[in-house]
Amino acid sequence: MDHKETEQLEAAAFRRLVAHLRERSDVQNIDMMNLAGFCRNCLSRWYMEAAEDAGFEMSQQEAREIVYGMPYDDWKRAHQREASREQLAAFTADHK
């Protein structure tokens, strides 16, 4: 497999991950952070940083809309729940 083919497969895997995260709006970002150490916001930041590294200007809001499939504030209103004490405690313990 050459470099271009590898990039095509990586891009396809990224698109599938983003589609999966959009479908699984029941999975909260704090749960992802506590279990995997990253969340949708991290993914959108990495996307924005990759765009900037490639010479493209992209705002955090634009990157989040790519990952969330809608404006971030709309997603939060529709899907984000208040974090439980247990979730916050686990997050705090992991990020000291």
C-alpha cells in the first residue's frame, strides 16, 4: 500500500468514527474522557490543528461542527446531560 492509499483508508476510518460518534449522542463526552482520555472536543481540536498545520484557517466552532454534525451549542442543548458527581470525581482524579 502506498502513502496515498494509506491516507485514503485513514480518512475513511475517520469519517466512520465521526459518523459513529454522531449516532451515539447518548455517550457523553465526560464518559469518553474518563474511559478513553479523549472526547468529541478533543477530536475537533485535533482536526483544527491538522487544518492549521496544512495552512488552513479554521475556528474551534467550525471544527466542532464537523465532528458534531451541527453547531456545538445545538448539540449540547439536545444531547448533553449534567455530569454526575461520580463522573466529575473520576475526571478530576484522572486530570490532576
